[in-house]
Amino acid sequence: MTTPESGIIVPVKRSATLRQTVGYVIGDALDRAADGDVAVVHFVSVASWRAEDPGSDRERQRAVDLLEQVETWAGFELDEADTDSDTVTIETAVIGDTDYLFSPEDYADLLTEYAEQHGLGRVVVDPEYSLVGHTTLVEPLEFELAQRDLAIEEAPVDRPTRRGRLVSRTTPARFLTLFGTSMLFYQVLGGFSGLFDLVTGVATALIVATTLSSVSFYRDPTLRESPKRVLRGVIYVPYLLYEIVVSNLVVARVILDPRLDIDPRLTKVRVFVGSGFPLTTLANSITLTPGTLTVKADDQELYVHSLVPFAREGLFDGALERWVRFVFYGREAARFPSPRDRGDTEVLQDPGVDEPANGEPEAVADGGVDCSGDDTQEGDQ
Amino acid sequence: MITTVRIGLIAVFVALGLFFTFVSATGVIRLPDVFSRAHTASQADTLGAGFALAAVALTIGWGPTAVKTVLLLFFIFVTNPTAAHAIARAAYEEGVEPWTKGDERR
């Protein structure tokens, strides 16, 4: 007979570790089946929309597609295990499309209710599971679930390196660097005006360093590298300003032109800078330069909306990318082919017939293929 | 003599600041969709605010307050693209199709 313990509920959402989570869950269910239980696994997609909302059909379709994908994966796993396929029962469902869900509490209530209805006693959570959008909110969800009668477990998966935990442990180097920076900032604001400011500054900097040093750094600042980076960053600023002014003039001309001669396109560029701070710097620099706007950063792939061809060309020439590489990795790293030469550019919305296509289609044709070998070369910096 | 140059420079900076802010406002009105508006709303504004702050710094003269205006500028440079990105990404994730040449104006 089915004991409640043997039923597993798995909330799914598209994530980098979902595949591994499915693998783990099925493996676990098979183990239980081998012990004589009939194992049941329910994969549920919690709706972030309401069925009455306009446009919800597409959302639902997406959820259903994902569940189908999960079922296929689960099927692979079962085939691989080479056991009777009926020892493990797989179900999928879309739930929660009648209410708006706001908090982790709502999600937990819904999952618990579903689990009770189907006699499931255990939740396995994908560590990269996100409730809304792309914010990882697994901890609060797990906390809420733990308040209820469900056994909870986080699937042991290899996290992709691109996104570590936001909070890491603090180290003396991080603490001191943050302390020094906040102290300096405080003194600048106060105009270096004597003992009182010094004492309050130390107090403030201590608070800042204690509370924030575990979230402010990806890795330890070092005496050898960090000052150089700051210095190169200072060199970068005038160049960035120059770029901003030039493209601003171009964009201003276009906007003030009565014909409003714009040609917006969404483009995708694969960039080679380390994830985390370097990527943020690059994405923000691109956004800061008029005419290009980073819409989405998907690992190393930047979705950039460009307003005019001039800005698009500039983006594909990759000057900003080279500068960011220079700032973070030094002069050697700045000698790097442009995204156009690498074939890492793609115009997502095809140029219309009325416009000659600036040689971009060729870039599209071999885009992303010939460079797959370079993927590992840069790695995570 | 120095003061004249300085006042002149201040006037030029204020005028440039006004110009770019004006361009930004015009862009928000004229451009067709949320993505292209996000361009101009944040970016032209960055330069507008930048020149205005430069004028402020010049008016005040060298001192702690001028340093603070530079810091202000720095924070604008960090926050502005972040906000623009947030808006654009929100639109993208909602499934808003970017406007292309030949589409109807929305």
C-alpha cells in the first residue's frame, strides 16, 4: 500500500538545476519502490497567473510544455533504471490558477493542500526553484513548508557556478576593505572635519562592515590585484563618459529629427567577461550608453535592445566589452576579437526587407557554433 | 576674468543639461514603445543630470560640497541604468514584443 511517506511532490519551474532535480527524485522513488513501496511522484507547476487573466493561455501553455518536458526526463530516468515502469507513478499538474499568490506562505499553503489531497508526504525542492520571476526564494518557501506537516528536502544538485549564494562567509580581507571604504566615504561626506567625525565614522563603518561584508564581495580583495582594478576602473570612466556623450548626441539627433528615423531591434550578444560584478559592469555600461539597453542577462548572453543602427554597430564592435575585460583582467585580456568577429551576435528580430542587412545575417548563420570551444576558455572569473 | 569664464562655463553646462533633459522628455513622448522609451528616459537624463551637476559643482567651487556632487553623479550613473534595465526586463518577461520599423505606433 501507499504510505504517505512514499508520495513525493515536486514544485517545478524552469531552472538550471531542474533536470538534475528530476533525476534525483526519480532515483529516490525507485529506491523506495525497490523496498516494496509503490512510489508516486507528482510534479506540479504553481501558476503565477490567474486563469481569467488576459494572455494567461500562453502562460498555461508554457507551464504545460515544461511539465511535459519533465515527464520526458522522468521517462528517461525510468528507462535507464530498467525496472518495471509501473513501480513509479508519475503525475503532473498545474495548480493555483484561481488565486493570486503573493507570499511564500501562499505557495506553501497551496502545495500542502495539494499534497494532502493526493496523500503525498514529502516535498523535494529544486534549490534553484523560484516563486516569481527569477528571484530565488527557496529559503522562505522551505521555511514555510517546514511549518506544515510535510517532510521537506532540497534536491542535492550541483549548482551552476554562475550563481552562487548571495550570502557568503565574511573574511578579514572583505571586512577590512569594506570598513575602509565606508570610513573613507563617511569622511568625504563629512569633509574630514575632526575628531567627532572620526569617532562616528568608525562606528558607522563598523556597522556597515559587520552587516554587509558577507554580501558585498564575490571573493577576497587582494593587495596585489584589487588596487590595480580600481585604478583601471578610474581610467575607464573618462572613456565611458566620452562614449556616453557621443552616442547621446547621435540619439538626440534622431529623437529631435522630425522623421524620427529609428530602427529598434532586439539583439543577442554573447560576451566573455566573468559573471557577477564584471558582467554587471558591462551590462550597465551598455545600458548607460544611449541607443543600447540591456534587457536581460542570461548567463553570458546579453539581450540588448538597440535603438539605431549606429548603436548596434558599436555594440557588435565590442569596445565596451574589451574595456571591461581590461578593467578586470588587465591589458592582455583586452586584446580580444569583437563579438562580430567571433560570430557571437544575433539580431533577434529580422531586419525588414526594405533595409540592407549590414552583413549581420552571416553572423547569425554561424553564430554560436564556431565559438563553442571558447566557452570554457574564460571560465568563471 | 576668471569669474567671467567660470560664469560662462556654468551657463554652458546648465544649457547643455537643459538640452539633454529636453531631448529625454521629447523621446519619452515621441518614441513608440516601452523599450525605446526606457532608452531615452534613463540615458539622455543621465547626461542632463550630469551637466546640471557639473554646473552646480562649478558654482560652489572647490570643496567638500563639490566632491558630494561628483558622488551624486556617480550614484546616478549606477542607479539609472539599473532602473532602465529593470523596466525593460519587466516588459520583456511580460512578453511585450519590441516595436520594429513598420509596426503601428502603440
